[in-house]
Amino acid sequence: MRSSRRFVRCTHATVVGLAAAIALTGGCATSVPPATTTAPRSAAAQQRAADALYDPSRDLGPLFHDVQMAAVFPDSKTFVDARPLSAPAEIVARYAAAKTGAGFDLKAFVAQNFEAPKLAGAEFKTDTSRTMEEHIRELWPVLTRSADVNDPHSSLIPLPNAYVVPGGRFREVYYWDSYFTMLGLVESGRTDLVHHMLDNFAHLITTVGHIPNGNRTYYLGRSQPPYFAAMVGLYAKATDTSRALTYLDALEAEHVFWMDGADRITAGQAYRRVVKLPDGALLNRYWDDRPYPRPEAYKEDYRTAQSLAASQREAMYRNLRAGAESGWDYSSRWMRDPSDLRTLEVTDIAPVDLNSLLYNQERTIAALRRYRAHEGDADVAARFEKMADDRKRALLAATYDPAGGFFFDVRWKSGERVTDRPSLAAAEPLYFGIATPEQGRATAARLERDFLKPGGFVTTLIPSGQQWDAPNGWPNLEWLAMEGVRRYGRGDVADQARNRWLALNRRVYRQTGKMTEKYDVTDLQRQAGGGEYPNQDGFGWTNGVALALSAQARTGGATVP
């Protein structure tokens, strides 16, 4: 059902109080409602809540290891999403009693004791006589999940409102995917569903302390690129600014999660997700607190780590998990040797995109505090403005290379830029307006020269065999790069990339009936590949970006945050 709400239109003067917020400049409000305050639970309460949920790798013990290593399911994620048909402790006891018996069949035991999950959207039948845009709008109900009912035998973390899943093996909500999916939901008039998803993310921050990678127990050790502030801005722009105030507490609580330990480190040190460069500048990195294999990729991680000395395995697991938190799992961007996954150095890097997102988060919080104008808000706003200004200064100094005219990740221990592995992450300082005009123009020129291919922007310049590398293009990065260069006066490059990307989306849709997770942008006749699983159909963020770009092309409008 389309939202029937009639949006209030307003002039720029109405929203001047939010002009500093990158994502909130398009909304308005006739009045400021009282703030809603939902304090996050204590760390102990959050841990108790997590412990009460079904966690397959914890609750199934040796059975979990044996099933995953035996590849009972070709995809390791299938078993962690499978539902035990009785209490896990009972299944474990039956397994212990039966496994040494003559003729024991592990695959049959699993089939008798677990219900395997279905692929999201698998039942949908595509009619390619419909346009791509019509197809996407018909998919929204298929990819939408109703509010969850708590199931003690499921690894799903229940959410109180409806949400959109990506599709295929991704049967749960995903954090950063959702921002790009929301672009299409807004274009489809589904701000009601955007509202529900924002409420779900605020609920997760309140109950578990952060927004996990996805709403599964096995994702609780990590988050994903923090797009919550950008989502709030998108929603406010589509409705009215006052609605963003509902999420102010959650935004500030998420900032606490990302900045935990900032007051305890000195130059050259790190704690969880915060790092200090040699000059004392404070930035962030990706991290995961759990130094063991990802349950959803258990066999792959375990085998990778077993090829290393025992003393190196904990660091390997942390880098694998931190790479998953980055969303770029995996890419030569994180690998000292692009041919060897064991050379991941994710936790040693302060990423340009993560710190751009946190700058946007800090500016958004400051702007909302100033807009609300309650007692004490001005002081808090000033504090967040200073944090954002300090981060911007550090980010530009550390990551921009004047000689190359490009933004690079930086090794936080030494301050060395990773100039041998350029990537589309360089578009993020443009997207959020952080780059200076000169830096933005130089970066846009290099994106055009080196990254723009027949099907759109390529993710990196290195064909490593990892999925977040050449020759693949990803819809979220296409959007960021297109709108980033547009913001710095290169609408011609943005339009060219948009037209190439949409043409590729439409051709694949007509030939296969699918909207896929990623595309090969260098050889338009070849399917995208690489990584730990096959290319997925659905697909949430592909659909969202395609609808937003299609509308932009149709109206001739520009969309910048």
C-alpha cells in the first residue's frame, strides 16, 4: 500500500536551522514535537538479552562445528539460519549419543532435527513483459517481512515492525543495505515502510546497544557502515524535519557505540573502533569483539585460519570479521597481497568511508540539537560540531593525497596512505560534502578517468577474485560515486555513469528476469562473480538505487544529500 500522507512543502528559509546537516536540508516542520526519550539498556541488560536468544555456534557446541566442516549445506549460512525442531540442548544430547553409532548419517540427522530456511523471494515469478520499474515495485511486498514473532528456536533477532530484506540467502534486514533500499521506497511512496525500518533500527540500538550487521544473533559482534543518520535525513527530507527528532536519542547512542574508548587512548593506540594517528588525531576503524570464525562462514574462516600459525589466528579472525563489518567482504582494499586473503589488514586501517559517515552522523546530531533548541541543546550541539570539525580536519589531512588527487584509506599506526589500492570509497567524502572544491574536482576527474567503465563505476582497479573488486560494480557505490561527483560540478560524469548503469540493469533484467546484487561493469556480457557465495537475486539495494536513478533520469533532476 502506498503512503497516503500529503507532504508539507516549504521554502529553504523554513529549514535554515538544519542547513548545516548534510542530509536534513530538504525537510520542514510546522512545529517541533516533544522529544521521545528511550534510554538504551545497560550493557549487562543487553548481554542478558543476547544470551536469551538462540545462537547456533554457542548452543549447538560440537554439532555446529561438525555440520559446518562437513559442508552438510553448500552455503555455511544455511545452517545458522535453520530452525531447530526441538530444544537445542536436546538435539545436542541426541547427537552425542548417536554420532559414534554404526552407520550414523550426519546429513540425515540434521534433516530430522532442523528446518532448513528458504531463499527470500524464491517463490516470485518474473514477468519480463513488465518494465524494470514495474517489476521492482511488485517486488516490495515479496521482500517485505511483517513484524517478527519471538521464536526461541530461531537465530533471528525479532523486530517490532515491518522491514525489507535484500533477497536470496539474505533473509534478514541488513544495516547499510537499508539506506539504499530506502531510496527506492521513498520513490515508491512507501515512507511508511521507511518509518518502520527506522523504528526497528532505533529498537536495536536500545536493546542490543548498536545496529548489528543484520538482525541475527551471529551478527551481534559487529555493526556495518553507520548509515542511520543518512537514513534519518532521507526520511526527514521526504516527510518533514520534525520527524527526525524522534531518532535523536538513538543517533547519540549509536555514536557512543562507535566512539567507545576514545578517552582512554593516546597517539598510536587503538581501542575497539577508535584509533589515534601518530599526530594524535582521532578517527575510527572497523572491528569485531569476537575473535573466532564467523558462524555464517564458519568452514571458510576456519580453514583460512588453520593455514596460519596458532599465534596468528585470533588476528585473522578479527580481520575477517572487521572486513564483514565494513560491508566490503572482501576486497583488495583490505589486503596487503591482493591474491592472499590471509594478508587482510582491516583493523590496521582508518577507512575514508567510515570516517565520512561518522562526520555526517556528528553534523546531523548537532543540527537536530540546534533545531530542537531545548535547554542544554546548544551546548551539546557545539560539542558535536567540534567533533565533526576535528574529524573533517583529520580526515582531509590523513586521507587526501595531493599528488594523486584522490582519497585513500590510511594505516593509523604509521599515518601511511594506502595509495597502491585506490577504490570507490574515495567517493564518500564527496557524497557528504567533506572534500574542498579543489579536492572534489580532482577526485571526480580520477573517478572518471580510471573507474568509469562501460557499465558504470568499477569498485577497485584490481581483479583479485574477491567480490568487492574489479570487474564488479555495486549499486550502493554507484549511487555514492554518481551523486558525489555531481555535488562537485560533474553532472556530466554522473549522468553518463547513471545511463550506463541503468542500461546494464535493464539488459540483465530483460535477459534473466533478475535484479542482482552486483554486476560486471567491464564486460557487459559476463555475470558478476567472486567471493564466498553466488550472485544473489532480489535485490533490495539494487532495486532502490535503480528506482531513484530512473526517476532522476526521467525528470532531469539531481539528487544530492
